[in-house]
Amino acid sequence: MEFLLAPTIIFMVFVAPIWIFMHYRSKQKSQSSLSQAEREELETLAARAERMLERIETLESILDSETPGWRERMSAEYRHD
């Protein structure tokens, strides 16, 4: 029984902590990366958001030319709510 004491202590002090560290590090890396489908969906959502931003800017420029002062009225309404 005593012949297993030294290898067990060496394993618990040196090997086990490194093994546990490497295990959780590899697990974190695999979970942090996006799959191909997730990456494509993210790119699609980013493109949609960009188009939406362009449309909002276009609508705001139309409102600026047709209804001057609309921004002030909108901000006043939000302050009263």
C-alpha cells in the first residue's frame, strides 16, 4: 500500500491540476466559438440591421424636410410620459 502513496501524491500535486485546467480550457474554447449556422445567422442579422438603419435615416431626412421641428416635438412627448 505504501508503494502507491508517492505516485498518488505526485499525481494529485502535478498531474491532476494541469489535467483539470486543460480540460476546462478546451471546453471554454469549444463553447466560445460560433458554429457555421450561427455565424451565417449573425451576418444576416447584421445586414438587416444595416438596411434598417439606412431606412430610418432616409425616413428621418424626409421628416426633416417635410415637418421641421418634429424631433423637438417627439423629445418633448417622451419627457412628459
